[in-house]
Amino acid sequence: MQSTSKSIRDAMNPDSVIADVLLPLALNSTYSYSVPLGLAVVAGTYVEVPLGPRSVIGVVWEVRPAVPTNMKMRDISRVFDMVPMSETHRKFIDWLAAYYLEPPGNVLRMVLRVPAAFEEAKQNIAYSASATKPAKLTAQRQRVLEVASQGFAMRASELAEAAGVGVSVVKALAKAGGLEEVALPLHRNFTPPDLNAGGHQLSKDQSAAAASLRQVIATRNHKVILLDGVTGSGKTEVYFEAMAAALAAGKQVLLLLPEIALTAPFIARVETRFGCEPAQWHSELRPRERERVWRGVAEGKARIVVGARSALFLPWPKLGLIVVDEEHESAYKQDEGVPYHARDMAVLYGAIGKFPIILSSATPSLESLVNVDRELYAVVKLKDRHGRPELPETTRIDMTREKLDSGTWLSSPLVTAVAETLAAGDQALLFLNRRGFAPLTLCRSCGHRLHCPDCDAALVEHRFRRQLMCHHCGHHEPVPNACPECGAEGDMVPVGPGIERLAEEALKLFPEARVAILSSDLSRGLSLRETLRGVEQGEFNLIIGTQLVAKGHHFPQLTLVGVVDADLALESSDPRAGERTWALLAQVAGRAGRGAKPGKALVQTYLPEHPLMKALLKGDRDAYLNTEKQIRENTTLPPYGRLAAIILSGPDGALTERFARAIANAAPLAEGITVLGPAPAPIAMVRGRHRWRLLVKASRDVNIQGFLREWLRNVKPKGALKMHIDVDPYNFL
Ligand code: ADP
Ligand code: ZN
């Protein structure tokens, strides 16, 4: 029998099986492998398989009986000793892939992005003195033994250093039997949560809200609850109670935050409440910690994970609750790679895994509010600020009436308010959502504007770095002294403000202030997280920041918020521009007065009569959002209709345009669907690639994915052309 061919052997062995393995590659289907006898493989097993000349790690998607065939099939080469990926998680990958029209392998890649978890666990060997004394003891070995018998097991290098000998002496002594090997744990353990470790005495409203959440957890069914409460109302304290309930039921809990809100003070709050340090998941984790968390989640030992959006893809075996904090945040949408929205995918995960999802925000997205209107989501409200009934008093500064010197942006009422705040020993925040020094640099002689050579975008001056930067491709160059167009010297002038320029103005006005600048450019010197901590602890008293400061931070000493240009985001063609501006302004204003003293917000605007500004003053969210809803409904924009964008790009303008037109012409006719475009994208070139956009608008009951699949099935971009499909786009540039 030994020489029979493999297919005959399979045919004769009724127990032999085939595994269909999903690989983390841009493939639409699984690959089949035979399972060598003796290897235990089930759906969800992590395996290593040969692929061409390579070896690839994948996950068994299905196991089926082998059928006699002449097809040569290669063997699975290795099975990893790990908890198999749960059926829920596999379904999640498949459904997410189908929703965004991505190959499932691309989604799997996001799960497997922790190579260290699949490497042979590096043994951490330590040594302690053994009971037997070797016969031949040199002076050096004697010293090692003395150290080793003093206490804890030590690594060879530590032992050698303590004894003042070389590592080889330690190794030789171990070999001679004088030392005993002890395996140290690979990673720090995860402390199990203590559900009664801490927490505040909840107010009456908070208790009622927590009780409603706990009730939903108790049903162990899928349900989405919007926790809708003004900034500072104690939403965090309330959803902690829901987390406690899910943990009590033996489940794992995921708390999603926008990346930037994952700060040390926030983690400390979770730690206080649950008596254990939660596992964290974000882009700055070191490889070893990534491995620890990944394994801890897979083994069910990491019970609480506080993470950025990609934490959804950790290999959860028993997830029982996802809380999406700041659910309105656009940072939950990933633009590069698989363009998924983490809030929506959290809801999908809950639907597959049959567990509840809590969406928390002071400024919920229109999507979520309309889902409440439709009774698809439940809502739990918190109306009051904890211990303080009022939200910060908001005042508008009509900039059409203010006389400002050129090159300055702070009106006199705002300057006075900042001066008073600083004099009172409090913190003030100036908010301007623009990085850098100036958004535009032009030549006073000829009017030439400095542009990125590879993008359709102005170069932004960053004065601290002494560079002009492109915010789309990262291109940078020194600020020229002479105009590259007409050669005039010393005539290049910055136009408009960025936060660095605002900081310059503020420092002239308040030379004594301890200024912190908060933007995503903070990478040199103090890191962003450190600066945030400094703000929280009062090391700075004048904070100048971009939208980063609006994201869920708790700055107890901050009493004044000045919005420098409230109109900025309203000018875009984005259908969500109004909603976003509303959320941003309400969130920024909501940073004021979270501590002992009340806060106020001053808003500089050139559009004082805009419905948004009026509603903001009155704190009348419903008035504003109802108008927004009306507009969206009338134009069948989300959440009343569906959108998908198709972005075509290529290095050759004419070819890209022709490609875009050909795709548009091939669009099938379908009821309830309109295809708009193609049109050059608002940013018509990025990184030297020309960009064209198509927008697909569908009514809510239309299967937009089915339509796209049908239409684009046979489109194969040739050469350097690329097609990017963005279902539910949040970016229209
Ligand atoms: P939100 O998440 O709604 O903005 P937080 O949960 O961050 O609000 O609460 C704001 C502040 O009020 C926090 O410092 C929090 O510790 C405090 N707080 C909330 N509820 C209570 C309570 N019941 N007792 C004491 N302090 C509370
Ligand atoms: Zn560029």
C-alpha cells in the first residue's frame, strides 16, 4: 500500500478530509488543501499552508469529506495550537467583505496582522540553583551559585551580570547540573476584572439609564441602544455598568474609542472601575504587547479591551458587548485599505453574535438618530450634566462687525474673555481646525500660489518645521525666499491662519500664558498623549488645538472655549458638512466647564444668521437636526438613501478619464438607482494620480452591493489604473 498514489489513498480512506482555507490575500475564494492523517483540523483552525513557493498562514473556513479525484492537492503543513476562530468571527469576516465588496482575504489580513502570535513562542528560560552541587566548582561558578541560591530565578544574562561572569559560565554550569531551568511566563497575565472595585454613586438619572442598559444585557439578544447624553452627563459611568453586567455573564467586552481618545486618564478610569488594567489596542502598541493582547483575546483571558477601530478584528471567542463611544466620530471610518466603518461593523458583529451594542455620544450621528426614529435602535437619554444642570453658555461673535488688524484672527470680545479666564487661574481653549501656520502661501508680486507638485492642493506652511507641506501626500519642501514663478525676492506671504499662526498671535497677546498646541503634527518633542496629560493636569493654561481637542477629553480646569472660525467646515460640498460642524462645535463647547466651575463658549462666525449658529446659541439640537433630516430626506441622502463612491485613478489624465467614462457607460439601468458622474474629484490629483469619481445614489430598499457587483464584475483596471469602491462614503474629496 505504501506506493499507492495519494488520490487512491484518499479514496480508500473514508475519513480523509479536505480543508478549504481562507488566506490573507486579495482572493475571492478559499483554497483547498488535504489534511494529513493525524492533524486535527476544524473550521476556524489556524494553519500554515504552501502557496506556490511560499508558506502562508490562513484559517480553515470549511472542512469537508474528500471525494476521489485526480486533482493534486497539497497538504496543510502545520496546525497552530490556538483556540480556533469562532464561527461568529468567521461570519463577521464574510459579511463585512460582502458589504464592502472586498475579497474576504483582505479582511482576514486585518485579523492576522500580528505575526508574532504565530511564531514559536520564544521560551523565556531562567535559572535557579539546583539541589545537586557539581563536583568541579571554579571560583566563577561558585559566585554564580551564590547569586542563584539567593532568591528568584534569573535569566542567564541577569545571573551572569550579577555574578560578574560571562554568560557562557552560567550556561556551562547549567549543563553541568548546577542550575535548574525554569520557564518564565511569556507575558504578563491579564488580571480578571473585579466588578465591584470602584465607581461612583450614580445619580437618579444615571441609575435609571444604567438599569435600562443592564436589562438589555440580561436578554442576551442583539439590540442597539443609543446612549444619548450631553457632554459631561456621565455616559461613561453609565456604560461601565452595562460592561459590568456583560462581564458578570462571563463575556468579553470591547470598548471602542476614537484612537486619540485612548489616553492614560481614560484607561485609569476603566482601571479604577474594574480593578484591573484593561487590555489596550491601538496603533502605537509595541509588537510584544500586540502579541500579548491578541493571544489574550483569543484565549478569552483579556476580558476588557479598550481599543481603536481595528480592535473589532481581534479574534474574539466570547464577545458579549461592544460599546462605541463617541459614535458620531468620523475617525471610525477607515479610508485606506478595506474602507469599513467601525460603528456600523460593530452593529453587524452584534447582529451575528446576538449580543447588544451601545452607541454613546453627546452629538449622535444622524444615522443613529434616524434609526431611533425608525424604532430600529432603542435610546437611553441623560439630560443633565452631572452635578451641574447647565451646558456651557454659548455666545456668538458676529465677525462682520468686528474690526480686526490684518494678520490677526482674535476679536476683542474673545481676547478679553481669554484674559479674564487666565487671570482667574483657569484654562482657555482656542479652537481652529487647521493644522500648520498658513493654509496658503502666495507671491505678492505675481500672485503665484505654492502648490504640491504631485497633488491638486496648496502647500501648507508649517513654521515650526520650517517647511511647506502637502496634507495629501506628505511632500515637503523649504519655504522659498524667491517666487519660483517670477523670481521676486522676499515677496512670498502666508494667507489665512493655521493653529501655529494663531499661537503666534496669542503669545503676543498673552506672553505669560503656558501655551500648548494640540494637533496631529505633534510628533517631535512632547507626544500628543503627553501633551493631553499636561492639559488635564493643568500644566498649560492656554490650549490651541484642532479637532483633536474635541474628542472626548476631560479637562477639568477648562472654563472658556473660543471657536476661531465656526464657518470653516460648512463650506465643503460634503453632504454631512452641517451635521459635522454641529457635532464639532457642540463637542468643543462641551469641553468647557466640566470641573468645579461653569464654562462658556464664544463662537466667531461670519454667518451669524445661519440656522446652525442660531441653534447652537440656544443649545437647540433638535431644531437644527430636524432641518438637516428634512434636507437629507428631500434629497434621498443617507440615512434616507444609500451612497457608494467609485474612485478611478491613474497617472495618465486622459486614460483615467476614458476609464471612468467607460465604467459609467457600462452602468446597468436599475430602478431606484442613479449613477452620478464621472467628474474629476474635488482633489483632482493626489500623488501624481489623476482622480475621477462616480457616485451611486440608491433608495434605502435597494441592494446597492448587488447592483455594484453586477456592474463591476468584469471591470479589470489595466496597467497603472486603479478602481476603489467606497460603500457608505464619508469622504467626498
Ligand atoms: P460623559 O462621558 O457623558 O462626557 P463622564 O462619564 O466623563 O461624562 O463624566 C463627567 C465627569 O463627571 C467625570 O469626571 C466623572 O467622573 C464625573 N461623574 C459622572 N458621574 C458621576 C457620579 N455619579 N458621581 C461622581 N462623579 C461623576
Ligand atoms: Zn501632495
